[in-house]
Amino acid sequence: MKNTVTFIGLMSGTSIDSIDAVAVTFAHKKLNLLGNYSHSIPAKIKSDILTLSEPGLDNVQLLAETDHSLGELFAEASLALMSQLNLNSKDIVAIGSHGQTIRHQPPGIKPGFSLQIGNPNQIAAVTGCPVIADFRRKDMAYGGQGAPLVPAFHREIFHHPSKTRVIINIGGISNISILEPNGGCRGFDTGPGNILLDAWCQKHTHKNYDNKGQWGATGSHNVALLTQLKSHNFFHRTGPKSTGREDFNLGWLEQQTHLLDITPADIQATLALYTADTIAQSIADLAQPIDEIFVCGGGIFNLELILKLNESLLKRTMPAIQSTASIGLEPNWVEACAFAWLAKQRIDMKPGNVPAVTGASRETILGCVYLP
Ligand SMILES: Nc1ncnc2c1ncn2[C@@H]1O[C@H](COP(=O)(O)OP(=O)(O)OP(=O)(O)O)[C@@H](O)[C@H]1O
Ligand SMILES: [Mg+2]
């Protein structure tokens, strides 16, 4: 293992479920996943992140303190992974740390910005490794959405020379990448992934998520509510587009449901169909032949969601989904690997964004370097 060129990727997504850490090597466009590690996020930090994510409740002191706590946590996750794999700082070229998004405002009437916290200086100081962070803001400086950033990585490792592939990442938010045989790459956020399913499940069952979608499977979807949820402004926007907790959150969902006489389980069933249907519709709207569809992200473990996604795709005469495991990468580690790769792109001085995806005016090198 020693003497190989290794990168670490750290990802903590919108779901705030855990910090995912991977160690990978890259050779000839092939990625080798050396190991992975999942670091839990203490309840207090999770609750602080949720507070910081709520527009209107701005608190600079809490922001700075949580930036610090998360910096420590990301460093701990890196050290745990390094110890698990018997790697030391000299073995690691760089750690790519996405950070925790607490606010994402795509460019529009107001200026665009995207704020990720988890002090990279601390990660560098504690691990002794260079850290690359702040991946989104350069793309936004060139007028882009700063999101999604994973399509470039999907193209790098999942591109097929004769098939058009779609990769669906079902994290808190769902995003898709369209990978064409000629190297063409598009992509955008499709709307909610697990975010509403998790929020509703936490409110009514006090569990972090609806394990395998079993609770939702006991309910029946409500057609009127489904139609109402689909009228969200986000679905009227054309790409490039990105979204986050600002658009889809428990408060919004409660507003949509509080006057309705529908059981919580039926609402959960409706949310599963809503999530599945809006993803399938985004792919259908591309109006182009798709050969294969692969799914990554934690949503793949919600069997009810996946069942409904396959039904929604079939209804629109599109192929059934497969796991990215069938093309070489376990679905729960794809995002973290993407940030290891983006760190490599930064070190190699190569662009990390795809202007056709983010809407930026040009390709550009993403991320800042924090030396130990
Ligand atoms: N066994 C399971 N049953 C149902 N859902 C699951 C299961 N395991 C994971 N999940 C879902 O996956 C989510 C975590 O997925 P993931 O880590 O890909 O999202 P994320 O951290 O928000 O990433 P992103 O950056 O893509 O938004 C959990 O919050 C949960 O909703
Ligand atoms: Mg996660």
C-alpha cells in the first residue's frame, strides 16, 4: 500500500447522516477504492447544522463554532480511515473535503453563493496532509450554480463508448448525470432525494430514516397531494439548476399537508412516489434515448423508493435502474470518491466543473489548497 499515490475524499451531504471517508488511488482513468469509513455526527452538531441551514435564523457565533467542531470531526474521520488502512500522512497526496453545506443560493435575482463549513485548516493541521476544500465557489464566480459537481467524476469513471448512461445520485437532494458515448456530459438537480422522506419519518417515527422504506410501504399515495407537491416552483425551472434545504424542508412540507386529512403513513407513501416520479420525469424530459440507468447514494437502500422509481421509469418507457456496484463502485461511496477525484484534479491543475452542467461561462480549476 505504501509508495502508492493515494487521495482521501470526505463527504457529508444534505442528509447529515454521517461523514463518509474513502481512500482511493487512480491509474489510467481507473479508480481503486482502498477502503472506506463512516464517521457518525453527534446529535448536537447535527442540530446546529439544521439551525444554521434555516434562512432567517442567522447566528455568526454558532456558524464559527460549528465550522470548528466540523473541522475536528472531519480530521477525526480522516485519521480513523488512515489508521484502518495503515496509511500515514506521507502516503496521502491530498484530502478532498466537501464540507457541510449550510446554505446554497443559486444565482438568480439575488447573487449566487454556496457555503460549506468544516475548517480545512484544522483537517490539515491534525492529519499532516494537504487539504483541498471550497470546491463550489469558483464555479459560481464564473456564473455557475456551483452544483452539481459530481457529473465530471461520473463521466470520468462511468462513461461508456457506445451507450448513453444516466447516473442518478439519491442523496438528500437528487441529481442526475447524462453521459453520452461521445463524452458529452450534462446534469442537474432533479429535486428532493431522501430529504423529505427523512424529515417526515423523523417527525412521526423518531427514526433517522424509513428503513428500507418499510413504513412508507404500509401507506397509499394521495393523488391530490402528489399533484400539489409537484407544483413546487423548482420543477418549472429549466437547467442548469440546483437546489437544497432552502427549497425542500420539513417546514414547507408541513405547510403543504397541515390542512389535509391524510395519515402520516399515506403522506410517507406519497413522498416516496413524489421523489421517484420527479426523478423519472426529469429523465423523460431530456427526450433522448437512454440505454442504461444507474443509481448511487443512500436512497438506493429505500426499497419502496426504488420500486416506485422503476415503475415511474417503466411508465415512461425507460430502462430499469441498476446499482453503480454493477459498474465497479458501491453506491454509498460514489460521492466521497468524487471529492477525492476533485482533489486530484486540483493537484493536477485540471478543471473540475462542466459548464454544460453548472452554467458557468468556462471550465475552471476548483478548490483551494490548505497546507499542513
Ligand atoms: N437502509 C436504509 N433504508 C432507507 N433509507 C436509507 C437506508 N440507508 C440509507 N438511507 C438513506 O440514505 C440517506 C443518506 O444518503 P447519502 O449519504 O447518499 O446522502 P447525503 O449525505 O445527503 O449525500 P448528498 O451529498 O448526495 O446529498 C439517509 O439519510 C437515508 O435517507
Ligand atoms: Mg451522507
